[in-house]
Amino acid sequence: MRFAIVGSGGVGGYYGARLVRAGHDVRFLARGAHLRAMRDKGLTVLSSEGDFTLAVRAEEDAALIGPVDVVLLAVKNYDVASVLPVLRTLTAASDTPALGGATAVVVTLQNGVDSPSEVAAAVGEAAVIGGTTYISTAISEPGVIRQAGTLNRVVLGEAFGDTSRVSKRVQTLRDVFANAGVTTDAVADIRGPLWEKLAFLASMAGFCTAARTSVGPLREGPFFRDMFREAASEVLRVAAAEGVVTSTRPDDVVRFMEGLGPQMRPSMMVDFEAGKPLEVEYLQGTVARRGHALGIPTPVMSTLYSVLLPHAKGTRGG
């Protein structure tokens, strides 16, 4: 199968490398030093499961990538708008895509719940498959992706149209990822998993970044667990008010948090420390805004949003 990776950083680079290793035709869209290193030395993945280096095809111009079957969108939420013209180019270039339909499909792997609709507005709902991922990866140096831990899970499902059963194209894509060594689940309706991850991530990222600490010291506080549970509850209540069915309860989110190592730092905190932009608008912000519009109180999420919003654009280069 032919893939284009838009956003070849930690997430896109890792999954793209897995797909190359499994024998798929993968083209990476990259820039700068990372692009040059990938061209000159290949793409390296460092993992406790084994390190490997692969020769890869990387381009800076989407027009040079050519026809593909699947576009894996792995940029940060705040970069989605800037790559929509790229997605139009890549889907328009497709010829008899392997998953059927008139164009290539775009798989959205952003945090939060907004990107499927944002992408669909540019390329059409039929071209979008929603996804979410659980993984900790980063570019350790140009051309090198380092994975922390061994978790590499992807959940795929339809975001529009018939969401009553797992579609054939989602099942096919699930098998492709699974055969590439990625733990992958296929669901009928991706909206539930997106909101379930948001319940954890918006809470964890919000508290850790606001406190400037990993989860361990937070858990030592007398009121943290109650506040964390309430934050997750707010997210799930907003989801229910929007008609999204979830199977996760607030206590499930708390138990997941309790199982994390004490040094766990969410990516938002890492980005904050590096002076990078933060996904505040797409995590805490989307819960606060949607809750307000629906008349659902979100005091904890709204507080975290207010505290973090002044840092949303980052400080690097400022």
C-alpha cells in the first residue's frame, strides 16, 4: 500500500518507519535538518524493542510525492490548518486508491476531537478516517526517532457516514498496521475513543503543565485525585451532551493515571519547557468552549484552560 506521511516527527516518523519495514511504499513529507538527514542517512528508530535504520524517500514538496492510497496526518493540532492545501494535493493525485473511493483517505492522528471535521472541510467527509494513538516518541536528533517505553497503540474508525459497524476500509487498514507491528484496534465510530483519550489527556496535560511537574509529585497531594476525577468527568459529560457514546468512566481514567510511572511527563509539558506552542485550544479549550455552548459546567477544565492559555503560542524565538 502507498502511504504519505504528513508530519514526519516522532509519531509520523515512527509509524512511517514501521510501515516501510513491513514492505509498504511510504513517502515522508519533511523539511530542514530532519529532511536532509533522512535523505543522507535514512530514518533511524531507537526503541527498547530493537533499533533499526531504513532508507526512506523524503520530500519537501508534496507535489513530488505522487499518488498514494493513504495520507497519515501526524502534525500537531495547531498545524492542521497550514497543511490542508497539502492534503488537497495528495488526495487529488490519487489513482484507484487501494481502500476504494474516489480519492486517497486521510487518517487523522491528532489529539483532541477537532481534526476530523477540520480535515473533512477541506477534502470531504468520505476521504477521512479518524484515528488516535497512544505512544511516546520524539525526534532525538535529525533523522532519529526515539521511543520511550513500548506502547504503540492506534485506534481507527469512521468519523462520518455509517458508524454503526466497522467499515471494510478501516478493517483493511487495521490489518496493515497490525502486520507492521503496531497494536491497532478497529472501531465502528471513532468519536467515542477520541473523547475517551481527551478525558485523560486534557486532564493529565493540564495539571502537569500548570504545576510544572511530572505526575508523581501531584499524586502526593491530598486533593489531586478528586480534582483529576472531576476534570475527566467534565470531559465525558460534554461528550454525552454532544451525543457521543463512551465506555470509559471517570474512575477508569483515574486508574489509568494511577498506573503511570511517577516521572511521566505529558507532551504538553515537554513542549512548554522547550518554549514550543501548546495544544491548549484543542484539549482544555475545546472542552471549556463546548461545555459553555451546551450549558455543561466545566470549572476544572475552564480553570486549566485559563491558566495555560497565555502560554499557548510558546516562547521559543520570542
